Amino acid sequence: MTDQQDQPLLLSSFPKAILHVDGDAFFAAVEQALRPELKGKPLVTGKERGIVACPSYEARALGVTRSMGLWEARRACPGLIVVPSDYETYGLFSKRMFDIMRRYTPMVEEYSIDEGFADITGLRRMFRCSYQQIAGRLQADIHKELGITVSIGLSLSKSLAKLASDFRKPNGFTAVSGLHLHLFLRRIKLAEVWGFGPSTVALLQKSGLATAYDFVLRPEKWARKLMGKIGGEIWNELRGHSVYPVSTEDKAAHISLSKGKTFTAPSDDRDFVYAHLVRNLEAIFVKLRRNHLRAREFHIALRQKDYREEGISALLTRSTAAIQEIMPLLPEIFAQLFKPATLYHSTTAAVGRLESSRVIQYDLFEDRPKIEQLTRLSGAVDGINERYGKHKVCSATSLFLSREAQNDRADVPWRKQNLLRGETSRRHLNIPRLTIAV
């Protein structure tokens, strides 16, 4: 009699072929790709925040971890190189990475700035090679053209592909077919499964489970009873039945938008903190209008030097894309949050309950002339800023932004210190700059 643990969960190799592409220490890798003299050295980004945003693998090997304070990271690694984050350049590398992925298939989902999914089902005939070889070519193209490495997982569902990409990092490739699925899941701890949080893991462990394989050996009905709909979905995904399709839709504007600002040095200057909060909201509302959206809810939060955070949300009577409609509410809400003689580390603003601005719904008691006036005003401001640079026309509170205290964390990214001819700190080409000695 054959042991159940030796029996494959599926008898077909790749009924679907899903890739998960994950950048290896992405932010740090981009810095090393731009500046070859940094390759092979322990490096972290996040100088402007005072904490480690992304450590290179060389830094990780010496005990440096994400979100570690820079003073602690330097103590663990005396020769640590610390650079400010350059999110604009990281975004450019991200766009190029996804462009390379789309050469192989149009079915690409941008899950985050440094990771995404690609459905390559049925493309073996077109490329005249196996799914494993397609993944290998994609991985090689990214390294050759961008100078960074990615780890790739190939399997039958998004959940399995994500587990596979993390199996041999960095610069790894793992393919898990249906025939070998049971062997792979035995090596996956419950805490590693996409969608299992600490509470879920504790609950499953109390039921006698230790691995993902233990979970899929239980009946689907049991998983749904214990965890609800999500339990059944994860059970099917881990068994190789694709439940979550690769989505090509832009998710960035569908749920919420947020913007934060970490100060160079903690501040108790009320006007300065308020000015950054307004600047955060201005940036969000520009993005709302650019994506033809309106928001009905907004949220503001202040984080203190000790990282304690307090926030307040407000629901509007109607959705809007004009910041002028929420500005009368902001001083009163800010006054409830701000505590005098308290050092603040950062501000965050967010908007939610988004809807399309292309669909106009009239309310019987709304001030339609005023709404249209604010719409035209926002359009004029956007037009001027688009032509002459960001924040050329902005709230008068911006005058207080100059009060920011300066220290070594105020260093600007390397790319912004090395401008091309004709560029300014606000306007430059959407390309990274490479310095090559010849």
C-alpha cells in the first residue's frame, strides 16, 4: 500500500504556468547597478529616514536587517555604506523590469514596485522552449539590461509561484510542477504561506499542522469551515488550482492613495509639521485628478519621534478631487492631533472611498457653480505646475517648509547630485545616469 505522503497531488505538470518575479534587495541593488564601485559592499538605503529601508545582501550577511535603526546597523557593520533613498530612480528601474516581462507575455501584474506575476501558459510553442527556459531567458534579460538580479518562481498558481521565488534567493529560480507539488509543500512552513498571518498560523498549529502540505491534506470543507472563504481559496491555490488570476489592471488607484513625509530631523514646529501635511495632501489630489478619480474620505496621521502614531479620518458629504474642499476642515482636525512641545518624526495623509470622476452624479442641494469653479481652479493649477515644475503654484503654508532642520540625513540621492545638461532638481529626464570609466 502506497503512503499518502508519496502520492502526487496532481498528475499533470503545468496545466497553468505562472511566474513570480521578485527583485533581490531591489533598492540597494539599483544603487549598486548605478554605481559599480558599490557592488559587493555592505550598503543600505534609508539615510533620510534614519532607519534601514533596504539592506544589500552583503549587509544582511553581517546582521543588518530592514527597519533597523542606522546607529544599530553601523554598530553591527562598521564599514556600512548608507545612502538616501532615490524612489524616482527605483520607479524607473521598476518600469523597465515590467517592460521586459511584457516582452514575453501581455499578462503581467505589477504587484509592487519590485515584484510581479506573469501568466505564460501556452507560450511554449511560440518561444519553442519549455516554461523553465522562458523563465531563464527573462531572468537573464533583466540582469543583462538593468544590472540587477531577480529571483523567479514558476508554478501552477500565484501562491505557489510566490513561494517558489523565495525558495532560492538571491538570483534563484525554482520550478514546481504538479507532479512534484507534494515534495515542495512539505518544505514550506505555515508562516511562509502567502495569506497566513501570525494568528492564522497559531490557529493551524493548534490543529496539529506544521507545513503547507499538512494543510492541503485536510479536506477543503475543513479549511473553509476554519478560515472561511479565504481558507478555501488558499487551499485550492496550494493544491495547484489557480483561483487568483494574473490581473493586468492598475490597482494603484482603486482602493486608496497615500503620501508620507519623514523629516530630516524630528520637529515640534507646528507650522512646519502642518505645512508638510498639506503638501502630502496636495500631492495626493494631483494624483487623483491625473487618474480621473474623486475621494470621499481622507485620513491624516502624525508620527512622533518614538514612532507612536495618532490619526484621524473624516468622511465628506460628497466626493471631490479639489483639495480646496477639505482645507476648511484641516486646521481643526490637525489641532486635535498636534501636541505642543512634542517632537514629530513624520506626517502621513491618505484618501479613500474613491470613485471615477468621469461619472458625474448631481445632488439636489449641492452648490454646483462652486464645484465647477473649484474644478477649473484645480485644472489651472495642474496646467501651470505641469509646464513649470511641481509645486510652482501651491498652498501658502509651503512657506514654512524652509524651517526644516538640516543634518547629514538631508543628503540628496546620487542621481540628483549628478544632473545631465539642462536638468534641474525638479525637472530631469526619466532615465537613470550611469558613470562609466573608459
